[in-house]
Amino acid sequence: MKKNDTKIEDVKAFLDSLQSRIHFLDGIVNYELRDKNIDFLTAMEWRPSDRDKWLMQLVPEDYYEGPYPNTDAYGDDVWVFGKLIQGQLCYIKIYFLKSPNIYCISFHFAEFDMTFPLSGITIKKTYGNK
């Protein structure tokens, strides 16, 4: 079930906390070692740490959906964002662990078009299009 009716103030509060954890609290972002996340790094020719700078650049208009209850007992609610990075639409799914750490389930090329509710803009998936 898609949940994308979250208020902009809630998205801002999540992003403020995310970016504060990374920048000021030396929070560690733990990235899921899924094939599509690793394939993304390879295709973009990135080091794993390059993703952190893009998390720091997320803005409320990048909000896609959530928050969802986390099925993992040790994490907070899950949030989903999308971001155009180097001309590629990227899908980012993230939640907080015990402060100041963060867990990123997904950071890969979007597999579908994404409509961003706070801006009303739809961006077509870019990777793999013929």
C-alpha cells in the first residue's frame, strides 16, 4: 500500500535529522549489500562513501513515499526518496538505527517511474530505457 501523503514538515524533520546525524554526529550509514545496490556503484563508478554526499543533498521535494512501519525490530520507520543523480533517477530507501546511525536498504537506479507528491513532478526511470 502506497503512502505518500506525509506532510512537508514531517519530511523536513526526517531530512534534518538524517543530515545532522551524518554531518554533526558522525553517524555511520550502513548500506545493504544487495546486488542492485552494488551494480549501481559499479555503473556510476563510485566509491561506497560517495552515496553519503547525495543523502546530504536530499530535499523535501525528493520525498516519494512513507514512512512505513519497519519490519525489523531494531529500526525506525522506513522512508523512500528519489533523486536525479548524474542524469539517472535513483531510488533511496532509508531508516534510522540507534542514534546516530542510519540504515540504507536501497540506493540504486529506479526500476519504475516516480511521482513526487510534494512537487507533483513525475520522473521517468532512466536506467535501462532503450
